[in-house]
Amino acid sequence: MRRLGIAAAAFVAALVWADGVEAEQRIVIYSANDATLNKLVATEFTKATGVQADVVSAGSGVLVKRIETEKDRPQGDIVWGISRSLLQSNVQYFDAYASQNKDAIPVEFRDPQDRWIGTNLHLLVVLQNTKSVPEAEGPKSWEDLLAAKWKGNVAFTDPANSGSAYSNITMLVDLWGGGNAGWDKVAKLIGNTRMLNRSSLVFQGVGNGEYGLGVSLEYAGYLWLNNGAPVKVIYPSDGTIVQMEGVAIIKNGPNTPGARQFVDYVNRKDVREMILKETFRRPARQDLDLPNLPGKMPKLSDIKLVKYDEEGWTAKRGETMDRIKDVIQETR
């Protein structure tokens, strides 16, 4: 009996050791990025480190809710691709870690206590199909989109289904004077748009010529241009905003050492160049020579940016969405 007890104990110990080894060789990434970016980075990270990266893909809100639900026994190691406002409002679930690439990221794109750090930057832009709308005849500013000639030819995502579309509308309310004056102009813009259910329908519609113009994200225009579509990315002369996505280590996750490796990896300069080449995601780090890399994007410092009260508009999203819905109904 004693021998059996020793053998059983040894077997249990072996299982525990095996589980530990497996955990060290695997991380679970909760990602709000699209499948192309997830697959690219997960595959290359595993090649570089030997750590298997399993991706759980879902919307930002779903991922945050999952982290909250699992807080007493986390199942994920990393959350990646969610907005600065979501990262900041959920810092209690994240482990502090000073990334090896911290100094390459501007202070406005990282948490002062190192609980999250920026990875991608999205700019709100206008896309133009230069076959449908000759290049010289396209809009130069957000204000230009109010012209009657664009009615029905501007694709836009329903803000109820898109965080970036919500940011775009609220940015324009402020840009156009705030209050009723800003909302009046926004109503005029919405009256010119074709309101679509998904962001992908906007850049697809511009890319294939269904719409001459589309309000979208910067990377989408460069993707279509790179694939041969007659698409131009317009940075409005009256200014735009940067929407940051970042990465954070989930507190008490199964593999914190592996998670730290991922945080260092995803912001490494050569990795950011790889991501730019394959997906045209603008990096949070500012030491890449963007005008001479694939896409030939302008530097962030060469684009007119406007201030945006992200926290304020996030806090009053409910009442603001009610007003946006009313405007959409009134202008259809």
C-alpha cells in the first residue's frame, strides 16, 4: 500500500509538472483585432519565442466583460487591440510591466504606471475612389462633405455598430462648434451619407466603386490601394483624431512571463515594420520612417490633429447615441 501511495503521489506530481511546462509554452491572447493581424502576429511570435499563442477573437466589449467575469481565475494572459478608454477604465485587471520598448512609445500612448501600452494608431479619414470621383475633384475637408453634390455618395458606418464612427460623429460636433450648431452640421452630413451596418462595407464599397467616398480608417485605404484599387486616403485639412489601441497583461493569468514576452514582441521595431507591410496598421512607436516604408504614410507630426474628449464622450455615450439615432431617422 505504501508503494502504491508513493507511485500515486509521483504520478500526480508528474501531471502538475507537465501542466506547468505546458503553461510556460503557451499564452492565450484575447484580441479585438481582425483575423489577418491576429494570425500574422501569433504565428511569428511563436516562431520567435517558441511560445504557442492561442487567440480568442471577439469585440472589445465582449473581451472586457470576459476578463471581468474571470477575474478570480483568469483564463487569458493578454488583451490586445482594445481602445485607450477601455484599457484605462479597466486597469484594475491588468499587471504592471515596463516593456523593453516603452521609451519608443510617446507618453500619451502608454499608462503612467505601465499597466497598458499602445500598439496601433487609427486615424479617421475620408476614402476616395478616384475612378468614380476624379482625384482633383475630391473633398479636402470634413466641411466639404456637406456639399449637396455628395448626397447619397458618402458611405458611413452606423455609429450603433462602430466605435470609430461614434468617435467621428462626436469629434465633428466639437469641431463644428459644439452644442446645437455642431449637431446641425452633423445632421447635414448624415443626410448626405449612406448609412451601412458594418465598417467593412464602407471601405469595400469605396474600393469597388459602389460609393465615390467613404468615412473610414486610414489602414483600410492603404490596404485597398495596395491591392490595386483606385483609392486615395484623404487627411481632412480641418483636422482629425488618433484612436489608439493597446495591449495589457491580464493580472494573475496562467503565463505572466509569456505575456511579458508578447508585450515586448508586439512593439519591437522590426515587428512593427512587418505589421505595417502586411496590414498597414500605423504603429504607436514613432521612430519608423513611414514615408519610406510600404504605404508611404505621412508622419503623425505632418497631419493636423484636433483635441478630442474621449473620456467625456464615452461617459455620455447612451444619451449621445439616442440623439444620433434621432438624426439618422430624421434625415432618411
